[in-house]
Amino acid sequence: MVRLQQLAIGACLFAAVSCSEPTPKESAEAMERVVIKPGFISLNDLNTFESAGSSISLIDVRKKSKYVLGHLPLARQVYRPSIQREDLPYEGAAISRLKFELLLDSLGVKPNDWIVAYDDKGGSDAARFCWLARLYGHSKATVLDGGLNYYALSNTLDTNDVKIKHSGYKYPDSPQNHYIISTEELQLALEDSSIVLLDTRSLDEYSGARMQSGASRPGHIPGSILFDWGNCVQMDSDYLLKSPKFIQYMLKELGISPEDKVI
């Protein structure tokens, strides 16, 4: 049976919840309400929960050369090559569950931590990191809305080294295989007219005019609909997500509704 996620634009991006000076226990419960799976967390909420003593691991998903020039306080650095396999003739395949577990251990992440990942290009790399965390068994993972770009508008970046101790990390949850689909399942899904196949890359990649480094061939999967993920982010200003209503409107223009099943 094909494993799919329901696309519910109004709920999957983030939820706005007001709170004031919660205790650590109240803060943990509040984070459960604020972070919608899969979701984002605002900088304001993150600051509130950090002040209340919530257990949070900040993950900076950028190149080391950028990280050393400035990052969020206490953030640990990792970049895409660390979460991708290197034994294939193409790039982009995820590392194994065991290797990701070892990576979280090396980053000092604890099983009960909220992983809050960010980058400086709209959240795509941070989202990939959180997707892997959720897929393999760490459900408490979310992306910082606006990332480094929004943070830097009103805060000074930290250039101090972050001392990291191995945490002895073990996954707190079982794998969540509904976050992934196999090639065989995809072939079956292509025969189902009720399923929408969404290609979230750029127009040039979709059309085949440009082939991303490491890709096996140009173009797109037949029948897929183009929706550049960058359309969801205010790339020309603060890098915050656009409103759920506006994103839903853009998808509706493509004939996609919140009730549709989407790959």
C-alpha cells in the first residue's frame, strides 16, 4: 500500500500560540502545541521556550566556512554531505538510520531534545535534516522560521566555539515510514489519478534546462506538477514563510486542495 502524507497547508506550516513565562514543564507542553508536524517554530516562541529551560538542540545546517563567521548561540554545525550517502553514482540519497543516530550523538543531541534546525536559504536544508530526524525516530524536530536571515535582522551572531559532548544518543521513537515512498510504490501511485505528484524544484530543473550536480538525468517525473518550494518563502525580505492562506491559494491555482493526497 502506498504510504502518503496528507497535504494540509493550513496546519502543516506553523501554529500561532500565545504564552507567557511558562515553567519548564509548561514550556515542554506548549512546544507540543506550537510545533505542528511537520512544522516550523517562530523565533519569538523559540526564545520563550529557551528562557523557560526547555531542552533544545539548535542545529545550524550550513557550510563550516559560513558557520564560523556567525551563528545562533550554542548552535552545532552540520551540512548536507554529512547526511548523504557517498557510495552511489548520484547524490542526495540519505545516510542510514544507524549513521544518522551516530551523527546526532556526535552533535550532543539527547533523545528528549527538541531539534530546532535552521539555514540561510529559506529552510530547505534545515527541513531535510528535520525530515530525516522524524523519519528515523526523533519526532521532536522542527525548522526555525526565517532561519539565520531573520535572526540576524535584530540579533548579533555568535562566533564562539561550541563545546560538544557525545550524548550516547538512541532514538526515542520507532521509524516513521510514512515520510518516505519507494520507487515501486511511486510507480503504483502514478496509476492513481487521485494522487498528486508535486515537483518542488526550480523551473529550470523541472524543464531539464539545468541539471543539479549529482543528479542522474535532467527533467522531471512524467505527470508531476511544478511548485517551486521557494514560492513559500519571502526570499526578497525576511525569509519568513508566507501566510498559509497565500500558499493554499497558490496551490489551488494549480488545482491542488488540502484534501488531496500528495507525494
